Amino acid sequence: MTDTPVNLGVCFTGRQLYYAVSRPDEPHALSRVGKIDFNFEIVPTIIQRDPELYQGVLDVIDRLVKKHQVSVLRCLIPATLETWAALPKSVYDQPSEREAYLRILKHGENRQQLEPFWFDLSNRDFRFLAVRNKLQTAGYHQLGDGCSFSELCSEFEVGLKWIGKTETTESFKTIGCYDDHIAIASFVLGKLRAATHIRYAHIDDLSYLWLQQASNLGWMNGVHDTIYFYGTNVYKVNEVLQYVFDSSARQVRLDNLADMQVEAPEETYGFNLEEAFPAITLAL
């Protein structure tokens, strides 16, 4: 083992596992970026911990950990497994208010199974809440059993971790593009401003769902210097949403290492790098 921890970032989409391994001697470099294909849908398998298929996912993670001598594992949790809300800081400051809001937000769910996580926002009068159900995330937690340290990261944390590495202070928006949902996060002056996610059954409905959501969340159509796209469905999502974006914003498809501001031994890959962006960022 090296003195500097080796980080493994992973994310799952459909039947693919994307991973990236940090290079301990370089803070903005990776030793490996890769994709592993399965013959089954991975996310439902992890959630349900299927007695046959889930072991295959564990074995793959275990091999990566041992091969690269990984000590820190960071795994992206799908936005659809979380509930997000921006709340006045006064709610956070009062334990009774926090619990009352959780009961409202997750009505009908056992409080003992809920995990709330609080994040600072650019507006100090508010805090951002992400809630997970332990029954749904237990399989994700188990993936890190072979490491000294592991953590599950929310979709908007990809942007926060990228800010931490690039030290950018621009106003930007990230859009994670997937087959059944998108995750949108806004950042200003190096801090999270807001985040939300939108589920959709048909890609053509997405523009209407965006406008519906944006009618209550003004920041979605707010002015941003740059809009960054990543994920497995970037082309279709970008095409459908093109007319709702601010025309003055620079649009960047994170499909190359230069735009990600990272280095790796290989410059070309057998898959689109935008699909692995969360894993790449979590590994840094």
C-alpha cells in the first residue's frame, strides 16, 4: 500500500459499471478509467441484493480493490433513490422541526430506516437536505466492505467534488443525463445553490416536465456561465432541452479528459467518457 490513499470511484447505469482509479502521486491524475459490462440490470440487483446476481457485482468490486490496492471507495447513489429539499436554516437548527419535516417529507416510511444528510448552500439562510432509505441503500454500502473507507455520494456531490479539485468559482449547472431521469444541480461562487431531479417515461416529455419544474424552481432557468452535460443519455437529453437553455451559456459535453481537467495514461477509450464522469470525479 502507498502512503497516499488510492481512491476508486464507481457508478452504475443500466448494465454497465464505470470506474476510475486515482494516481496517488498526482492530485489531478488517474491510473485507470474503465467500464465493465454485465448481462443484467445492476441497480435493481444492488437494491434487492439478488442472491445470485449481487454476488457477481461484489466480486467485481473486490477484484478492482485488490488489483489497484484501493483504500477509499466512493460510489454514486442514483438520484432516484434520494429525496431532496432546500429548507430554511431555522428548520435545521431545531431538532424537533427537523424531525417534523422528515415525517412530512417521507410520510409512511419508518423513521429508523431514514438517513438524512445536510449540505451548506450558497444562500446561508437555507440548507439542503438529502434523505435515503437504508433498506434501499444497504446493497450500495456493502460494496465498500473491502476498503478502509467508503462513502455513498449524491449526484450533486459530483459537482461539489469537482469544484474542490478545480477550484472553479464560475456559475455553472450540471445535468446528469440517464435513460429514465435527469439530475440538475446549480453552483455559484464555489458552492451549491440548488439541485433537483426529474423522472420521465418518454424522452419527448422531458421539455414539458422541465418547464413544469422550473415554474417553481426559478434557478433552473437562471443565468449560468456554463452548462455541463454527462451521463449515458447526453445526446438525446441535450437535443430535447436545447430550447429551454439560456442561449448565452456555454454548453460543454464532458466527453474528454481535457474538459474534465484530469490526466490519464490513455486518451481514447472504447466508450464515451461522459458516461464515466461521476466515477472519474469521485476518484480524484
